[in-house]
Amino acid sequence: MWVVREITRGKAKFARQLIKALPQWFVHDKANERYIRATHEQTLLAAGRDSDEVIGILSLRLGSESGAEIALLGVTPTYHRQGCGTALINSAEIMAGDRGYRYLFVETLPASEVSTVYDGTRKFYAGLGFDSLTRLVDYWGKGKDCLLMLKSIEAYPVSDKRRLVGVVGASRSPQTGAKRRKHPSR
């Protein structure tokens, strides 16, 4: 079982540690620094086997009217395929849904890019219910396309969420099933 909590201090430190541990995914230093800096304005979730350990992080950008973006997700390689990333996504889903968001989305590399690492990334997201929405040509520069993947989160009833790992700071505990709040812009 994974313990997922919100990190409010030292976000950049945790992001830097995870990015450094995942050089196959995070190969561009300038982009990495942008990811790290952006965590200051985002919600950062951390997962570990207990509340003191950080094995994985997810940075969630809560800014648009209906979609919350997974801006950064990383799990220490020795813990891949053990449920840590899934626990982070599930917790982000609860947190975003509680705030009135209807979708989670993520930007990743499309299948035509030469990288077996990102084949696994796309399969991971697809296995959690994300659909490939569109390919954004030259999104990250000439010849650097982006695949936008999207997951509807309004289709999941509260009863399904009760089995998920709780999130500190969420407006509703998965156990209580209290009513969702509307997004402030609606």
C-alpha cells in the first residue's frame, strides 16, 4: 500500500531528485528546470511506503476550467510497476474531481518518436483509462511533437473512489463521500 500526501514545502527539491533519477525520460536540462520551477505554482503529491518516504511524485496543474494537467510524474526506477504511479494518478483524480474538474490530461511523446521508454509511458496512461486525444505537431519545437492524452474523471462514482489512496488536503475524503464542490470559474 502506498501513502500519498500533498507536499507544500521543498517542492523543487523533490522534483529535482526524481528528475535526476529518471534520465531516460528527462533528457533536456532546460525543460527539466522549467518542470522544477513550475512545481512552485502546482499541487505536488508524493507517494511512499510511509509518510516520511518519497518514492514518486506527481505535479498537478489546476488551472483550466474543466481539465487538470499532470505536469510531472516520476517514480524511482526500482519501484516501477509496483503501483506507486497508479496510486499517484488515482489520488490526483480524486483531488481534481473534488475541485470540480472533469478531466485529467497529460502531454507525452507520440508513438512515432524513437523511444521504448515512452512506449511504456503511453501504455501506463492507457491502462489507467487515458485516451490519445490529439497529436500536436512541432509543439516542443521543430520536429518535436506532443501526444495529448485525456481521461474523463466525472464517470467515476464516489463508491469506486473509496478504495483509492486518500489525499491530504482533498476537499472530500474517499471514506466520507461528501459532495463535490463546483470549480470556482463555473
